[in-house]
Amino acid sequence: MDEKILYLCKSFSKTSETFIYDELLELNKNEIDVSVLTYKRINEQKRPFEPVHVVQKPNRWNPIRLYNRLRFADVSQPYVASFWPQVRSRLKSKIAEIQPDLIHAQFGPMGAVVNPVAESMGIPLITHFRGYDISRLLPDPFWEDQYEALFENADALIGMSNHICGRLTDLGGSDEQVKLLHGGIRLSNFEYDPPLPRFEGETVRCLHVGRLVEKKAPLDLVRAFDRAVQLSQGKYDLRLKIAGDGPLREDVERLIIELGLSAKVDCLGSLPHAEVIEQMKKSHLYTQHCKTASNGDQEGQGITFVEASATGLPIVTTRHNGIPDVVEDGTNGYLVEEGDVEAMGERIANLANNPEEWAELSEGGRRRVERKFDLFKQIEKQISIYHSILKSTQT
């Protein structure tokens, strides 16, 4: 494929956006000519990639931006709208230098900002929706208008889960535009290590991985774990490790003390990815209670669920956004409703008390990941989408 693909990212490359970095590396391995255009280059030493082009946003005190803030004072997002005219001009100049054949915008806002630029330059545009961009930003009059314009022009709207694809269709995306493309992992990085063979019959170790923010609901997880401990009635030693940091960490640590769980729950803080994998290998169950945040923000698909299943961990989590794409109830874990702490606690306790169920759930999880979340297969689909769009626009 000789055509040039341009990834458009707000910043590159955030630690929390490993999936984007992995996609780029795999595209390179498939000899795709891909480059990145971003507002900000970060983690350059840990995430080496070339070429990366930077277009700086005008700072908040830029005279033209201050003027635009007054000009757009009546819109719901004046701060965002104030820098878009200038940044669009800068994007257009840089894109003209790069001369890509197709633009792949990461997240809805980046698709919206580049949309009129791509249209004016006659460049096909794909926008990739991954979570907050289709949940937290809507409903909002500003984003509704921007997405309406984007949907009229975009050649493809990619959703990383069936739930997101459904939302894109509800918002006006056509069947031809909306494409499902799950986030994948490199299976070679995740050795299948089922928990039953290393289970010693006394301690059942649960693991949570993720930022301590409202949509990942760590407080609900701790309450559910407390319920599971009560149900265990001392028959087994139930433990929980929480890997992650964030604004709710103090609240989590306070709740652990209040519930008398200090001897059973450890907050590990943020861990390097290699250590996360090691923690999965030491655990028996993966537990996470995602739910819609008060501002509407939702989890997208949840790569950690894919990773946990790849290593063989049975999962207890919630029926939330794209999680059911990964966790099929009864196949590789169990799903409860958002906010149902009692049900989650009961599921954790039941699995802890019945390790004979682990083997089937473990094997089912690995097979599911191999079938639906292999990064190599997802990149093949992505390249196929590129080919289809470029072929249709060149005829």
C-alpha cells in the first residue's frame, strides 16, 4: 500500500493511549506509510515513533483567541471554539506539507476540528470513537452541531465497541459509514497462565487495574469486595490489589479503613505495564466495577479486560458500554448491572468459593481474545477499511 496515512492525535503518546501507539507500530510492520500530526509530543523516549509533526494550539492569551472567545461567547463551549479557527489554519498548512492520502482522526473532537480542513482539501477522513467522545460530550449543543457536520463528510466512523457503533448510528451515522473495530492486543505479550494450577486452596487473590476515577467506580468495587468477604464467612482468605492512581485514591483508602479491610486490600498505585502483567499472573480473579460517571463519561471497551482474559483470569464486572463485547456472561466471567454492589459481591464470593469453575472461564476467555481481540487481525481489518475508502475515492 503506497498511500500515506496521517494519524491526527490531540497529544502523542499518552501513557493511557497505548492502544494508539500499538496500532501505529503494527501499521509500520505491515509497511503502511503512516505519520502522526499532534498538538503536543510527549513520552518521546518511551514511545519512539517517526515521523511526528507538531502543530501548536494558540495559547489562551493569544489576541486572536481572546477575540474569538468573545465572538463565540454564546456557544456552549467557548473555550474550545476560541482556538479552532487558528488551529484549523495551522493544520491545513501542515497537512499540505505532509500531503497524506487519508486522515485518521483519533477521538471525535479531533475529527470535528479537522473535518472542514479535510473537506476543503479533498482528503478522505476517518474518525475513531473510543469512549468519552460519544458519552461525556453528549448531549451538548456545540458537540451535536460539530458531529452533525462531521457525519455529513466523514468517509468512515469507527467505533471500538458495539455500544459505541450503536450510538454512532443513533446520531445519524449511516450503515456504510459506521465500522466496528475492537481494540486488540499482541497475544505474544500475554502468556496464557490459568489461575487454577497455582491455586493453593486458601487465599483467593482479586485484581483491579485502572485509574481511580468515577467511571471505573473503585469505591463500588471496594464495597462489593467487602460484601464478598462477609459472604465468605472465613471459609477462604479473600484479598484484593488495586493497581492504579487518580483523584479517588484518598477516598478509596479511607473507605478501606472504614470497612476494616486494611489487612485484605492493597492500593499499589500506578504500575508499569510489565508489572501489571506480573500482577495478573499472581491473581486468581479480575474484578472491576465500571459505571457511567455523573458527567456522562463511560469506559470504551476496556483493554485491561482483554489482557486479563488473555492471561486466563475469570472476570467479574459490569454490563457497561463495550465491556460485554469482551466479557460474555458465563463464558469468561460474569456481568452485573452498574451500581449493583450486592450482586457483584455475591459473584466474587461464589467464584472464590467454587474454583472448579475457573478452568472453563479461563479457557473461554483466552479463546475469545484469540478470536476477537488479536491486534494483528484488527490491524488487517483497519488496513482493509483504508483500502476500501481510498479505492472508492480514487474511482
